[in-house]
Amino acid sequence: NADINYSMSYDEYASYGAMYESYYGYTFTPVQYFDSVLTLGVEYVTADTIPSMYLLNGHGEAEFPEIVSKNLEAYGMKYDVVNVALGEAIPEDCTCLVINNPTSDLTSVEAATVSNYLENGGNLLLITSAGADSFKNLASLAAEFGLSAEAGTVNEGDSNAHVSNLPGYIYPAVSSHDSVSYISSQNIPVLVANTHAIISTDMKGVTVTPLFTTSDKAYSVVSGTKGAASEKNLAVVAEKSEGGKFLWIASGELLNENLISRTNGGNFYAFYTATAWLTGNYTSSLPEIPGIDGSKSVY
């Protein structure tokens, strides 16, 4: 099944439980999922604001694979598409704009539209592949936050931090920043590929925090030439004291279904927690409702 959070009927749950308990040797306690659904529904209608994510379109951006779209829906994350290339304005309810691995640059007019959105407190999640340094107008947006893309593709020189014999498939160190703290605190792995380094320069009124980093043995390869080894930033977040937030993940393969599967959902959680942080994902004042023990009658 493609879902990270797989659900089944109560009868299936109870039936398979005994088999799993016998095979794996752990206690299996079935619970009824409708409590979670009910809680989510109450949170939704009582929230002061509802997070609303929009995906930029018109530049060859990658669509979400089914595993991502289905699980975003399960987590209550609404999203829609906006095409500034057709003159569409960024909607007023957009709490996070996502640009997912574009294959062509924005125009200067489009970049100005996104820049105005950010200046007015908007939030951007940018996902790019190696070669993003050639997108001049996209680079102008990053430059407003003191960020730029380094040329070349990053390889990891530490064999403990990449897939065996594949130095371009990197397991980065994850920081404790709020946007990724869930995956770092739970030691959830993230696997990135087709990456480039992100360079940050000091800019007044902007705080930059690395999110994904390599070891100090990593290096960039440009036109077949290996660069000097150093620690590389593969994801960062830049926050303006007056204005929006710019979260940049330099891996075009972040939402690749195979990498999501290989990390047991880790790559999805990296994306979800980043967007949830950027959107200010809604919470309620309700206490958490525990699941009902399905092994006991409630009547």
C-alpha cells in the first residue's frame, strides 16, 4: 500500500493483530481510528486560521506523487495550484507557496510577484536540483534572503553518510530547528539526491539556519571536476525580522517515491513538517483524545 499511515477495518485490525503478535513477539492493541478523524474535524472548524498551501505552476514544476498527495490530505493539509505565468495573483489565503523542482526559470515579472508576496509576510518552500544556479530570476528571490545556489552536484565523501557506492545519495545531518525538529528528535532518516550546496551570506535583518548538512568530506562536482572537501548546506531556512520566511531544500529527489519508501516515510515527514511550520499549521485548545482500546466493548 502506498500510504505511510495505512488504515484497515476494525475486523482486519483485530484479525491480523494476533498473527503479528505471534510472528514479531510484541503486544498488539487495536484502536479505533474514528477518534482521530473526529478530533481533526473539530480542530478544523474551531481554528482561528486554516493553513492554505499553493503550488507554483508553469515552470515545469514536479507534481506531487500519490504517496505525498494522499498523506497531505490525511494530515489535513489543503493545497491548490497557482500559475503566475498566466497572470494569476498569489491568493490572499496563501500561507505557504511551494516551488517544487522547476525545470525553467521564472520571468522577472513573476519573480517580482513572488517577491512582493514574501515582503508582505508570505512564506516560500523552494525545492531545487543541481543546476539551479542557472535560474537568474529565481536566484534574485534567494538573494533577498542572503542565499545562493552553488554550481555542481554534491557528493558525500564519508561512506557512513551516503548509500553504499552511491556518494550522490546522501543521508544528511538534520538540525533541531522547529521546521525539522520532529524528524531530528525521532532520528527519522532523510535521503537526498541530485543536490547542490546552498551558500549563505550575512544580511541585516535575516537569520539563516542550516537544516540539512553534509560531513566535512563532501565535495561538489562541476563539469567532471571535483572541488575541495567541506561541509555543505543542503537545506536552510532564512527568516526576516520584517517579512516572510524562505525555506530551501536543495534536492530535486526529496519527494521521489523510492526515496520516501527507503526512508520509511522520512522524506515525506521532512517535507510535511517544513510546510506545517511555514503555514503555521492549525492547532486547537482541545486535549488530545486517546484512541479507544478495540479489544474492549464500549457498550
